[in-house]
Amino acid sequence: MAAGTAQADTVTIDIGGALSNAEFGDASNETRFVDLFSNVHITNVSWNVNLSTFGSSWLSEMGFDLSNDSGSGASLFPGLGDDSAGSGSYSGSADLVSLGADFFLGADGRLNLQFFEYFDDLIGAADGIWNRGSSLTVTYVPEPATFGLAAIALLGMGLSSRRKKS
């Protein structure tokens, strides 16, 4: 039996209400976790977001980071170039493979999301919010072994069903 190519899948994550508080890695930043599957390859991310800043913080400063538990991943700024305060809507995508920023999740299958500011304008307070309706769509490819096991399980179920009909 020849090995097939694993098919990409996506997960859409509602990030509405997430706050951007401080610079990347600060303990006050909001983090969220998404359980996918062990050892999946994260290849692409797209976004459809509405951002609002507080005080003098700029829309271009609001970012999110996708990573595995060992810290491999990518940081993106949907409002990049919009050096103004207020609110703005942005959509786009990033092919992490072509950017050299693709990564694999660990055995636990946990994807980490951190919402942060490139520059912390309001020390001790949130600089911005990812408004209701904001979402990220992450594309991932299962590891070949997982894909192969799933194919074998489906084949086994098909053979079992066929025997029952006979």
C-alpha cells in the first residue's frame, strides 16, 4: 500500500475580546490555547479582524503570535502600516512556509496564541482590543504517520462493514 499525501485542514479561532497589553512575552498579555493534533505542521494563517486601540497606541502595534510549547512560531501584525489610533478592520493571510516561519506542534498538539503590542504605550493597562467578530484561520497538515493511521482505520471500517453485508 503506497503512502498518500496528507491533506491540509483548517481551524477557525474566535479571538474577539482578546486584549493586547504589553510587549511580546510579557506576563500580562492575554494568551489562548487551541488543542489540535500531535505533531501537526502549521503552514498558513489568515485573519479577519477589527481592532481598536486605547490612548495613543497605534493600530500597527497590535500583534498576535502563534507558537508551539517550545516557542517556535510566527508573530504577525494585521494593521501593519496603519500608524494611527482608533479602530480599523483588516483581512489577509500569510503563507508561513514561503516566509520560512512554518512550524510543528509538539506531541501535546497545543497551539499557543499570544496577543501583544509592539510598543507598550499604556504601562499597566491594555493598549488595544481585538473586537467581537475577529477571527484567525490556521491551516495545518497532520503528520504522515497520523494520516496513515487514519487511512488504515477507515480501510478497516470499510472492510468490517463489507463483511457484515455478506
